[in-house]
Amino acid sequence: MRKFAIERDAMTAVHGIIVHQTNSPTATSTLNGYQRPKANGAHFLIDRDGTIYQTASLYKQTWHAGWLKSRCVLEKRCAPSKFNPIREHKREVVKSAPDRFPSNEDSIGIEIVGEALPRGTAVVDEKKVYESVNDAQNNSLKWLVSGLTTTLGVPLHEIFRHPTISRKNLTEASTAKW
Amino acid sequence: MVGRLALLILFGLMAAQPLSAKPRCTPEREYEPAMCPLVLPPIVHVAVEMNAVKSPLETDPSVDCSELVVTPALIRRYLTRAKQVPSGTSHSQLLWDSCSASGTVLFKDGRSARWSVSRLRVGSLIFDGSPEMTLYCPTCKEKPFVW
């Protein structure tokens, strides 16, 4: 199944894989969202039962990575500057991989269905916790990552959970295993 | 006289059109979510209950939330300028922050809601019994927000 509304420019090189969770209750709600004009989305979606949907061509970029964190700060190769994620991202995107984290330009995105909970309550976003990735989803993720790394030549150390590379809820994909 | 009255009614209908028309939302962009007008009743009172709160999810001891101190006036301006991010579209473009402030707001129509904001100008508004509204204010360029 391919939803072309999320495909962007051609992707000429793949330097990494980013693992996400959807923050939606079902695969259907995510797939419906992919039909919006200019929608954000990732290349693959793993449903709760482990079903894998390919939602974009691997030859096309999708907008899934978001604002980049500084890789050299996280790897302790440079000193952190004053907190400003927008400036941080602008400094990063002009770098080449692997000096920066994989970006929309050169990474495959894998979404796993799962929500940050509790939903629709007075609990602020900063306290919500993503539900655990289940065994069926992790088995599918392992199979998919194995195939992608072999086919595309992406090293395992260039596979990241979304909050590692971008400022996202720290529990997103924290229980994903590949 | 009848013609003039008909003209007045016609102008009245035209003027009323934007209220009933579909909200003018901006489309998603690579680094910005879709945004729709946030239509709220006039604000009567804003209370700040918690400032500079560090998320329990944050494990980095160097993260310092102490600068996130907001005032009722700032939150009033925030809620006046903020846009609503349609549910399901905010996941990848909005920045998550481990610092937040929160409180309540009372509106002229008698309803109240809980609000929260982060340093990165992302917020939420929750009316009793209604789904959470995600807010973003790209024009709120004043401290303690970071832009």
C-alpha cells in the first residue's frame, strides 16, 4: 500500500533509519492522515498485529525526522550552546551525514502504531508516556530493519529512535527493539 | 425601500460568511504543523499554577527549567495569538520540551479550561469534557519563550 501524499523530493542516498511511534490509536487513523495534502509521514507503518505497510517509495524523501539535535553534542565531540533547538537545527542541516544525524533528506522512517498516554486528559504532554511496542511489532521491526540494512547498506549504528535525533517525547519508541 | 432592505440583507449575509466558512488553516510544512485559527471567547482571568516544571521523563540533570516563568499577562497574550494544531498532525513537526508551565483560564462565557505551555511555544488547552487542543504560537517571540 503506498500513499503518495507523503512523498517529497527524490532521495538519492540513505544514511540512516529513524524509528517512530505514531501517537495515534490505530493504523487506519495514521493512514487516513497520510492522505492530507502535504502530510508528514514515514516510509513504513507497523500495525499493532505486526502487519507492515509500505507507505512511500524508498526513492522518495518523506517528512518524518523533524528538527535535528546536534550530533556532536550528544556524542560529546563539541560543547553545548545556549538552549535554542531552532538554531541548533539550522546549524545541523548544513552538515553532511554522518557529521549530523540522518534527516528527512537521507533517512528511511519507520512508524509503529502506539500512543502517548493518557490521551485527552489534563496531563500535560511533558508527562505522557508512549505505550510499549508489543512483541508482534518488534518482530516485524527486526525483520524490516534486517532487510533494509542489507539492501541499502545502512550500518546498524545509524538506526535511531526518534527522540535521539530530534526533540520528541523521550519515551517514543523507547521499547522498540531491532 | 424594499430594494435597499434587500441590499442590506445581502451585505449582512456576505459579512457573516467568514464565520460559517471552513476555518482557514495553513497546510503542513516540513518543519511547521498545519495551523488553524484558535477561536476562543474573551478571557476574563488567567491563573498560573505551576512554573518551571521539569518533566519526570527527563533524565538529563543538566536540563534547567528555571527560566520558564510565565505571568498571567503573558499567557493571555499567548492564548490570543496562538493557533490550533489539528489533532493528528502535530506529531512530527512540533518540538517536545521537558519544561512546562500550566494553569487555568476563565472565559467570559463562564467556561474554564486548563492550559500548559512549553519553552518552545507549544501549548495545550483542555476544556472539561472536550478533547485536548494542541496549540502553537509562532508569533509569540518574547521571553521566556525560545524561538
